[in-house]
Amino acid sequence: MPDLLWDDVRDFFDPDLMGSLPDACVADTSVEDWQAVLDLVRSKGWSCEYSEDGALVRLPRAVDMLGRSRNSDALLRVWPAPGFLAIFRAYEVSSIDFDVDLRELQGQDGVNLLCRLLRAIGRRLGKPVTLTPESDPLHPVLAFDVEADRVVLLADPQFS
């Protein structure tokens, strides 16, 4: 049984309502949590690219990635499945932030892909993973709930 059903959450997957790149976040993180995510990417065999200031470089350890200059731009692009890209941004140690592209996540298959990613990260860290509309961190719409061990709704999915 899927965590969420497309018919129940389709508004949360509408790029016009949510923004095409909604924000996912794990709060209250540490360097060890970041390393756990890097290890998850490797252990799952997900394709990835890491870049600093636009130049592709070898994926470093989390401590090195997070210790770079504040003026550099570090991006980790991860493909948990073909055609599905998650972009992790190493802004700070205390928050693991990443975007997903809703245009890649349409229909029940898209919902299932997103739930699998949120579950994998949440289970690995033992922490909630929230999804909010693009640039609107105060209004989470769904999240991986650690106690329920599944992705749950946090808002009413019927905008209209």
C-alpha cells in the first residue's frame, strides 16, 4: 500500500500551486547526518554529481563539503531513479536542504518515487523530512514521520 495516493495529493504535486521546485528539509542535523546521507547515496547506488562553484569534483566527505568557504556554491545532484533529480544544497550543517522537480513526479509513480526518497533519508537519519512549497518553509505539506515510519500529510491537500 502506498504512503500517499495521487488522487489525495495531486494539488501538492501541481507546479503552479507549489512552485516547480518545492523544498525538502531535515532540520537539526549534524556533520554526521550529512555523512549518513552521502553514505546512503553511495550504498543505494544512486547516480550523483557533486560540484563546487559549477565545477564537477569528486564527492568529498561531509566534513570537507561543509567546511568549504562560505562564498562557494556546493551542489549535490542525485538521481534516486531515472528521470528523477533531487538537488542537495550544502548551505549549513544544521539543515539538510534539497529540491525536487514536481514536473518529474506526476501520477502515482511520481508520488511513490518521492515517498521512497523521503522514507530512505528519514529512516537513515531517524528524523522527519518535510516538503514545503517553493520558498515557503513555514507551511509544510507532507513529511516522513519517524514514528509512523511513512510519509504523511501535514496540510489539507484540497487548495480549491
